[in-house]
Amino acid sequence: MATDHAPHPLEAKETEWAAAANGMTGLETALRVVQRAMADTGLLDWAGVADRMSVRPAAIGRLPGHGQPLAAGAAANLTLYDPAAPATPVDPATHASKSRNSPFAGMALPGRVHATFLRGTATVLDGKVTR
């Protein structure tokens, strides 16, 4: 699994096809899309989702301390996610990214990221970027 996070401002996207900047936002919808397409359909269980979205990418990128289980004394790199949160429409206007182009705009997706932590420091709390 991979995401494309190419956050271009609106003016770089709203132009002729050949001149438009490539890419889209993907990071802020990735886990919800994977839940809908893979976990909710039974194609992957949650351990498989964690493996494909965290463990393997960390190993490929040789990122020590990432993609690992929580351990006492180790810095927490984690996402607190509620897969039972009701499906809500994707609204790119609420995303932290400077880009607003998403193929999922308006699509109702399940789940909700409540918080993320990088090396024990909150980077998202209650769905809002902290830094």
C-alpha cells in the first residue's frame, strides 16, 4: 500500500491537464480508505493493515523505532484510530494539507483518527494537527 501526498495549492491544479501539478492528497484519508476497501471487506485483518501500512514501510525505509509494537521506555510512534466511528463524508477543506484535491471528496468513509504521536510527542489530537 502506498499513498500519494503531493500537496499542491489549488492554482497549481486548476489549469490545463498538461500544465497541472501531478498528485493529490492521500495521507489524511489513507487509513479510512484502507478500512473500507480492505478491513471491512475481509481482505485484510487489522494486523495485516498494521503490517502493510507501518511495519513493512518502516523496514523498507530502514526507520528504526517505527513499525514496532509499543514497549516500555521506547518512544511512542503510533496512531489512535477508531474503526467503529460512523462513516462521514471526506471534506478536503478540513484537511491540514495546503492541497484540496482528493478523489475521495464527498465519499462517506468509516473510522476516525483521534491522535498520532511521533517519538512520544502528539502530532494530531482530536483530529487536529498540533505542530
